[in-house]
Amino acid sequence: LIECFNKRFKAWYKTKQGFSSFNSANNLIAVFLFFYNFVRPHSALNSLTPAQVAGLNLSARSKHKLLFVA
């Protein structure tokens, strides 16, 4: 399970320009964790996101912004 997470994070991180500071690294990791846990579809939820199950519908633009926050 952790290898799957690491693979996904590594692929996502490769598009970034690196960390400029420790705070920058923490912020970027926090955004990724939020996306991974709440915004991406989960197979156990019939391909819905946890946010959708909770009644929060994010627009495609909002999801895109979360992916590219630096």
C-alpha cells in the first residue's frame, strides 16, 4: 500500500521544480495528501471522491488548482 502511495507521490512531484524551503516542502506535501485523501476518486466509493460522498462537489477547475499549487 505504501509503495503505491510513494509511486503516485513521486510521479506527481516530478512535475514540480523542487522545494525552495522546508516550509515549502511541508505545504506541497500537505496539498498532495489532501488531494490524495479527499479529492481523487476512490474505488471503494464507486469512483466517487470522499468530498462528493460528504456532499461537497468540487469543480474541475478547483481540482486542477489543487494539483498545481506550489
